Amino acid sequence: MKCKYQLVSTPTGKELIIDLESCKILPTLEDNPECMRKVIEILLKVGKIDSLSLVYNLEYNYPKDQTDILNDYRLALIDIYFKEKIEEELDRISKEPIYLKYHAPTIVTLKHVVKDLLLEDPIEAYLEARKAYFIEKAKKPVDEENKRTKTKILLLLGNLIKKLEETKIIKKFEGRFREYTERNFYREIFRPIIRPAFIKTRLYTTGPPDSVEIESYFKLGRKISIFKKKNESRFYYLITPPEYFLKKDEMDILISVRDILGKLTPEETPFIRTRKVREIVKGMAIDLINKEAKEKGLDLSGEDIEKLAEILTKITVGFGILEDIVADDKIEDVYINSPIGEIPIIVKHSDYGEMITNILPNEEEVRSWISKIRLLSGRPLDEAHPVLDYDLTLPTARTRVAIVQQPFSMKGYAIAIRRHRARPWTLPLFIKNGMISSLGAALLWFLVDGGRTILIAGTRGAGKTSLLMSLILQISRRYRIITIEDTPELPVDYYRKLGYNILPLKVRSATAIESAELTAEQGIRTSLRLGDSCLIIGEVRGKEARSLYEAMRVGAMANVVAGTIHGDSPYSVFDRVVNDIGIPPTSFKATDIIVIANKIRTPGGLREVRRVVEISEIRKHWEKDPLLERGFITLMRYDGKKDLLVPTPELIEGDSEILKSIASRVREFIGRWEKIWENILLRKEVLETIISISNNAGNPEILEAECIVASNDIFANAVDKIKDELGDLIKEEIYKEWKDNFTKYLKEKGYI
């Protein structure tokens, strides 16, 4: 049966599309000799191409670097078949009387090479031809006629071998032919970019040549594989979305329903801004899939229909492969660099750092994503406004998206996506993954309860915002919280579900040229008129710090004030706030605590881990330079050998003005440092016990926000109860009261 094919003009040149489904040939050049034969036969008819697509349920695309090898081989075959007329010469030799007696085996081999192997397996054709040449050459002619026939055969074989040796495909493996077995070399040359026929973005489904798979796992129906080449330091990230696991019948239904949906889905106008478009389209997809399945006589379960509808929604009105990438909770950042379509998407993985993915983005699809984000944000993105920041919530994760375009990005659009955790981090989670020690977490908990001003500093991606999220959970739910962010990152809706009285305020983005939104400075000033509240600043960037420090100095903030700022040491924070932002040094003293979080490289440099490396307090006695006048006192410092945040002698010995200031407001703590230290150790024991219970129960949910907030309430009640009953804060009694009631809570909720 003949295969259908067509030549299509694309922006990158001629694309040959062959429908192998019509002739039932499996579409892999690298593995299937029949597929290679069919492709080469068609190439000999149509001439030079720039890309090749084989369609059989999925679309297998071989880009230009791979089709160049085929084009080069096609030219060699034209010489062999048409210029040398090798088949005609073989027929002439076969008719010579001497042929049958002395040369039949060589001619049979040569005919097999010419009629079969040259089209199906060029490497095997070369090896067989070379082998036949040496066998024939070793024969001793018995007479002149035999000698003439031998000369003709050797000339034929020699020309064939020479032509093949000039091809790219043979040159590539020169000196390695002993390794050739079962088409293994073709897998090094041909790595198709695969996609379902209805999806624009393409991806490789195999690891890079000479790479080894070192890990694989599944996330929400997506398979993730991590590969590494022997002599490379970087890793490769391969993701296989759910649609790549579909059966042919399911794929056919998706194609049919997608075509129908394309006619029914409204234009991308204000309709998309309602944010209900996804559920509307999904509902339509479920109905259409049901109908199509019944018409085709297919018995699909409700789960199958839901899965197909979600895939359709993702690829029509959703964000396609982006949703698949951020479904992996180990992904921290996603980068789509300009010019789009020329290099694969890059991701930053929590375990392996930056990795090249198997995804080659499609420019048309990326432009569609950008258009949707622009509509959802209501913000401009053009040459006058070349930067757009937006908090994008996808079904698989919350993200922060930054888009840049010309003239800022010289090669066109580029996108950076920061993936947020669906639920806020908690202190026990951070302790378990090594971000902070249990004592460090207990100290921060004590400081939050004490209503201090805390700045979390660090480099980009050091975990500042995540740590801030965990500290919010340590605020008692009896206090109101106001958050101020320019690009929302804090999971406010989730905090509300946990019972927090939280008011989110959004201010103008630092990258916005003009906007109707309040500036960050105006936002902070306004928040001071909204009543007594804890104040959380997403990031301290500029002039707004003046209002913040003014509020802290005059005591407008009666409760905890916390925020993030860029800096890798207490002095760098001072330098940024005072010298860059312009806050007077005396106002900077309103900061009580600076927490430094940074990324630490593993000894080999292949991986990064996040660690809290320092907790310092700001003394109030200095005048001009806190570094020279001992205004910074380090309470805890990271020990690289132990990979642990450890207390300094100043903390152990009670040389902390901030902790004593907190104690001055608690009758049981006044003048009793041992009681303060005992309370911090009590909190440490509580946090460690939560982790222990979670480990013993095999239930990581115990470390999540819902249980931690419940634990904090139970702890506060235990403190009040023991103080009322015994007249003092007895550590052992408080711990027992907390543990009994927390264990009871976990049993009632089904956690243990």
C-alpha cells in the first residue's frame, strides 16, 4: 500500500509530511527499516527537504540537522542508482557464463545490498559491501574470463564503498563499526521530536545520546525522567505529558472533539477574563467526548472522560505544556529564552539545579500564552512597556510569570516562571529538608510570638518568600494580618481557609511604568490607617521602606512586621536600606532581626541546597555604622561541616537585647533568662515531635499547614492552662498538655 505524503512550505523551509498510518508502517527511522525505506524512496522523488514529519497517531518530527543527513545520503543514492546505474551493471554481470560458477555468492550479496540494504540500513549496506569486496578480492581467477568478471565486480563494489564512505552517515561512525548492532547507531543520529498531531509544541521522548537515566517518577499523570551524560556536569529533564500515554481510540476522540471545540470556543476577548472559561470549555468537552465515545461504540469510564476533557481544556484554552511542567512540585523555575523555538525550555529543579528539557516550544503557542496572560493581567505589553509581571494560577500550581520583549529583549519574547508551592511551607517541613535547624525554627517562632520586626534576606531563589510564608503560620489567628505585595506570591486564599483574618493589598509593580495602582509607599501608608494589624511586606525594594521604618519607629505596628529583602549578610541589608534606599541609620534600628537565607552548593558543585545561614539581631546603641560599633549580634550561624544552623555563645549565654525585650512583657520571663531559653527549647521539642509523629505514622500531611496551625493553637492553650493552674511556665507540663491534645486532634482528623 502506498503511503500518502505532502510537501508543505513552512517559515523554516520545506517540510515533508508522510502519513504512515495509511500504509501501516511504524514511524521510526531509527528503529524500523521499513520506515527508512519508505522515507528514502519518497526523498528520491521529492528532492531536498528541511524537515521531516512522520504521522502515525503521534507526529514524529525530524528537524533540519537530521534531515541534512538524509539529504546528503539521497545525493549519494542518486549517484549510485542513476549515474553509476548499478542495477543494470549487476544484471549484465549476472548473465555472464562465468558468474554462476565463481561469483554467484558475491553478486547475491551485492543485489541484497543494492535492492534492500541501501534503502533500509545504509550502515549495514556499507559493512556488507566491504565484506563482499575483501572476499571477492581474495579469490584467485582460473582464467582470463574469470579475471575480467572479478575486475568488474571489484570495480562495482569499490565505487559503491567509496560513495558510501563520502556520506555523512558513514563518516560519523568511522572507526566504530565493530560497535554496530541492531540499528544502535541510528538512535544516535535520529531523535524525533514527538507530539500528538493536535499539539503544537514538540518534545523528545528519549534521553540525549550517550546519556543514562538516573531517576524517574510520576507527578499527576506526567512521567519525569532525569538523564545525565557521562562527562557532563548538567542534567537533562524529560517530561512525558498524559496525552502521550493515550490509546489510539482515545487520541481519535480528542482530535474529533478538538475540531468541534475550535468552532464553539469564544474568541480570546473579555470572555477569558471571567476566569470561568476553563470550566465552561471542560464541561463542553465532557459532553462532546461522551457523545463521540457512544457513536464509536467505546466504553469510557468517568475517570477516562475526565482525563480526556482536562487534556483538551489544557491544549485549547489552557497553557499546554506549561501546566505539565509546573505539575512537578520539584520544579522551581521555568525559562523560555529568545528566540523562541530555537532552544529547548530550561527548568530549575530542587534536586538537580538547572536542566535542559526535552521540550522545544512552538512560537505560535508561546504567543498565545502571552496573549492570554496580557488579557488576564489587564496590563500592557508592547515596545513602550516591554516588561510584564503577573501572578498566574494554573490548575497544577501557582506561578509568578515575568515576560520581556523587544526592545528590552533583543531577540523577541522571553519568559521566566517561578513556581510557588500550592500550600505554604511550614517550619517542620523546613526542618525536615534541612533548610533550618529545629532550634533555629524555634527561635523564629519565639520572635514572631514576641511581635518583633523581622527582615528575611538572601539572594534570588534562596527561599526568602517561602520562609516568610512559614512564619505567617506561626502568627496567632487572633491577630489580623495585612499583606502588601506588588506581584502576589503569598497564598492568601489558603491562609483564609485556615481561618486567618488576612487582608491582601496589591501595589504597583516595580517594573510598571504607569498604573492606576497605589505605589508601594502609598500602600504602606494606607495600611497604617486600616487598624492594628501584623504587617507582611512581600519584598522591600525602594522608597516604600521609608514609610515602613517610619511606622516601626513611632510604634504604629504593635504586632509582628516581617518582609523580604535582597542581601547576603546583615551589613549588606544595612547598606541597601541606608545607602541605596536612603533610610537614616537611626531609623534602620527599628529592624530587630535579620535572617539570612542562601543557596549552598554541594562539594561537586552539581547541586544547590537552601539553608538559613544566619540569624542576627540589631542592637540599638550604635550611631553610624553597626558593623564598626558592634550593632550586629549573631544569634545563630550555619556550620558547614555539620550542615546545621547552630547557636552562638551570645544566644546560649543570653546576650540578646531583643529576647530580653520580649521577656520584659511576660511576667514569668522578667529577669529569668533560663526561662526564656527553656521556652525556646520547649518549642524546639514541639517541632521535633511533630516531625517524629509524621515519620512514625508515615504521613507527611502532618507537616503541612493545617496541622501546624492546629498545633500552634493547642500549644498556646497549653501555655495558658499550665500558667493558670500552676502559676508558672513549667516546660514539662506544657509539653505533655500539648502532646496529649495534639495527638488527640490527629486521631480525630484521621492523620494517625
